[in-house]
Amino acid sequence: MNIYKRGDIYWVKFRLDNKLYQHSCKTKDKETAQEIASAIHSDIVRNRFNLPAKNTGKYTFKEVFTEYIGSQTVSFATKELRTHMSKHFLPIFNNSDIKNISAADLEKYQLKRKLEVLSMPKNMGKREQDISFRLINIEIATLYNFFVFCIKKGYLDKNPCSGIKKLNELSRLKTLSDSDIKKLIAGATNKLTKDLITFLIYTGCRKGEALNLKWDDVDLQNDVIAIKGTKTKYDRYIPISKPLKELLSGIEKEKVLVDNLSTAKKDSCLYVFNDNGRKLGDFKRSFHTACRNAGLKDLRIHDLRHVFASKMVMNGTSLYITGELLGHRTTQMTKRYSHLVPETLKKAVDDVWSKK
């Protein structure tokens, strides 16, 4: 049995009765890949020779969670998030039999994590209602989905996470005034960061969507951008506004100049936002520099998505259309901006009746 890499992901390859089997382990972690590879090999051997399913009567949390992560068909970013969330609860439930993990155990874990967050230096002296426990809620949601998987596999009869209440979350629906937006863009120390900040504000795209955007998906003739391979696994299309077209046209002219300079760089400039032909991995550091220069505190890259949504809603765009532009799969996500609607509705009524 051979474990090898294709890009960042490990694969397993082996022969059985002169037939070659190749399967993705769907993970970048070698140790996890080896465990998944062994499970794949065992399953194929059992099916090939009609052997009874392996049943030791005990399923440890670690082995089943590894199986759960390997079975995910969600986006790579979501899978990475779930793996990252496990760093807190995996050491605690590690070798426990999943059948013995109770709701009380999970509530105890939730309380432990809550106390850890409360004791963080940044939260010292704050009232509990002023502290967000969002990450803990994500951890509990990850555990809930894990136990749903266990039930589907026949390992458990009920979900011990059912009924566990969410902890307090603070809204991060931050927005910026027009003057703050100008300050933020002016605060960037290089053109690439300025362009990225401007693009995110004009489109409401996620950071990963912007960094993965290719010129093949930008249609400046028909004024539309195709956002593919999104977090929700659905493609969506964003109209190109006049200022956004000016921005993209300027970047495209720079791309043509680079293409003329080097044939080698021509192939590497497939991405709209690139660093001298190299795909950009992140721009978090330069973004924080722009925030500092603009005098804006506690601002994250993802907040620019909220800036876009707030602008749309406050200018009369319906929650439905705003949700479509953001790529929301449920209306619940867009309802977070509903507090901005009353002002828009009042303006609409005033506009109608002021004509009488």
C-alpha cells in the first residue's frame, strides 16, 4: 500500500488481485491519511472477499472523527475549519468510546471552553454579555454534525449534542462610512492591497473568492463576474458596476504589459490578483497596515463583505437580492441586515406619498 501526494492532498494506491485501486484520503495530514488509507484498504478487502464487517463493539472518538473528516464532501475550506475546531475537543475525547460520551460530558466541555474564553486577557474586566463565544458554538456544531454522522453509520442511536444551548455571540455586522472607506483604501501601502480592498467592497466577495478569481471568469464586455467553487459549492454571478469596471480594466492593462514582457509570466497571471505572476496566498498583514494607517480598529477582511451588504440594503436593495449577490443559501443569513430595512422602507413610503 503506497501513500503519496497529489498537490497538497494525500492519496493511497495498492493492488488487489492484479487490480489497481487509487483513492483520495482527502487530507493534508500524513498521519490522518495513513489511518484513512488503512480503512479504505480494509473496506475493499472485506467487500472483495465478502468478509463480515469489522465490529469490535467499541468505536473510539479519534478513529471515528478521522473517518468523519475523510468522508466529508463539503468545500476544502469547511473541512479545514472542522479539523481546526477539533484541536480543543480531540485531546479530551480522544480514546473515549463514542457510546459513552453523554450530553453531560459535552456540557462540561462547553463550560470548560467558556471559562477559558472568559479568562483571556482581552476579556478581563468585561461583562459576560459583552463577550462573544462564537468559536465555542462552532465547536459544538462540529460535534453535533459528527454525531449525526455516527448515527448514519449505525454507531449510535441518538445525538448527545441535541438540546445543548448556544452561548452568546456578538454581531460583527460592521460597516464603514464613505470617509472611512476612503481612509482605508488610502491607508494601503501598495496598489495590490488597495485593489483588493476596493474589489471586496464593490462586490461583497469572500477573501478566498477574490484571491481565486481568474481572468477567464471576468467578462468585461458583458459586465459580469462568475464566482466559482464557492464556500457553498454554488456558482454565482456578480454584475460589474462602473467603478468596479474601471478598477478591473486598469488591472487588465497591467496584465497585458506583463504578458508582453515574459511568456513565462503569461501563464502565471491567470489570477486577477497576483504578486508578480505568483498566486497570492493572503494579504492579512498589508490589510492590518492599511487599518492602522486609517485609524480603524477591530476591522477584519471579512467585514468588507458586511460593508457591501449594508450599502446595498441601505440604498433600497431587497434582502433577497442582497442575499443572491452575497451567495447566501438561506434567507436566515441575510436577515442579519434586516435592522437596516426600516429606514429604507420609510424612505420608499415618503417618496410615494410626498408626490401627492
